Amino acid sequence: MPECGILYLVATPIGNLKDMTERARETLGSVDLIAAEDTRNSLKLLNHFGIKTPMTSYHEHNKYDKAEYLISELKNGKNIALITDAGTPGISDPGEVMVSECRKNGITVTSLPGCCALINALIISGLPTARFCFEAFLPSDKKERDQILEELKTETRTIIIYEAPHRLVKTLEELQNTLGDREISLCRELTKKFEEVKTMSLPESVLYYRKNEPKGEFVLVIRGEKRSKLVLQDQKEWADISIEAHMEMYLKDGLEKKEAMKKVAKDRGITRRDVYQALLEK
């Protein structure tokens, strides 16, 4: 039985062809097969660099069936490169399924780093980069979409979302209604000639794009909620119940009295001595 081949995850340019790495060109030219999200789109890229490697389609609608075929080819010793339309495969595209199947079958997967729109947008946004969360495109299903938006309401990390131009205004309106007056950087046409980053408040962004037609694919980078604000909200909620009831809640959970007092004090933004004094007065 032949030794299994390797699956190469190859990042490709998101706009500027000069961002194609030498290693990516060499790999795409040396593998036995390239699995591409859109073969017609990828053919332009391959032709530009004179790469003649055969291609096969691998996209959202065939990701499970085609994965079986690709796994069998890898088991037969063929090396395969996986590319997306633009950027890094496996992020918000069917590549994650292929990688998962390879791991289940003991097939080696390696990644060739390169362009990634969410990282590009984050580092030029001017917003905090140490902690962030990525939501890709928000789901079209209203119930699921509303649920995710509600979860983002208390997200303290910088939030990154992808959006198409024809849905941008609606999404910005929903974000404003849910998140309120947050700072947002709207990044479009990244690495291309007309690259643009606009930083403003969410309400300002809604007004701006109602008047100015959005063009190009957008990456939205949104400031997370302030931790201090969330603490104040929690303290207000805890103020609706007595300290005694608050203590009883933790005691019923099996906590020792000392530990329960510590948690009550933290929840309410007071000292353990304040908790002790309030319990004595009962």
C-alpha cells in the first residue's frame, strides 16, 4: 500500500497578485491535484503564474462527497493542495470539513501561511488586537442571527464580521440596534487599488452608507463592550435581590459560607465585610 500523500492548505491573494508567496507557487506547481472552491476563478490565478496542475472543484455543495474522493486520492499517495477563492482555506469555507476528514484518516495536513482578510482588517483597524472573535458572515436565518447578535451584546473582545455590499446597511442597522453606539472600522477592497478603511460610530456608519452606496466586500471590525459597563449592569441586576437571597443561592449550590460570601461580594461590587454586616442585621 502506498504511503499517504499530504494535504496542503495554500493561502492565495485576496486582491493583489503580488501577495502570492514563492512557496505557494512552488507547491501549487508540484502537487498532483488542486482542489479549488471555484475552478474558473482559480484558473485565472494559475494561468497568471504559469501553473498547469490539474484542478477539481471542492465547494460548499459537494464538500462531503468530494472529500471522500480526495481522501481516497491522498491514501493512494497523491499530494493535494486546497485553495479557496481568495485568502486562507479553512476559514469560513468548506476547507474545515476536508481537514477534519484528513485528521480522522491519519493523513498529514500542513498550512502555507499567507493572506487572510480578517487579520488584515484587524491590524489596520486601529481597534484592540490582543483579544478578538470572528463571526464570519452572520447567518441568514433570522432566529439564529438574532441569537448571535444577542450574544455579541456582551462580547468584550474586538468583533470581526464579513459582509457583502448589498446587505451592509441592514447588518449595520441590526448591529446598532443590538450593540448601541460602538466604534467600528469598515474595511473594503483590502490589498487592492481602492483599499479603504473608515472608522466611525455604528450610528454614523448607518447614516453614511444609507447615503453612499456600498461597493466591494467588507470586513467589519467592532469594538467590544467595556468590562466595567458589564460589571455595572450585573451589579444592578443583583441589587434586585437581597444579600440574604443571594447568599442562599450559592449555599444551595454547595459552596461553603466563606466562599459564598466572597462570590456575593464580587457580584455586587462590595466587600465581604459589607456582606457579613448585612447578614448580621437580618
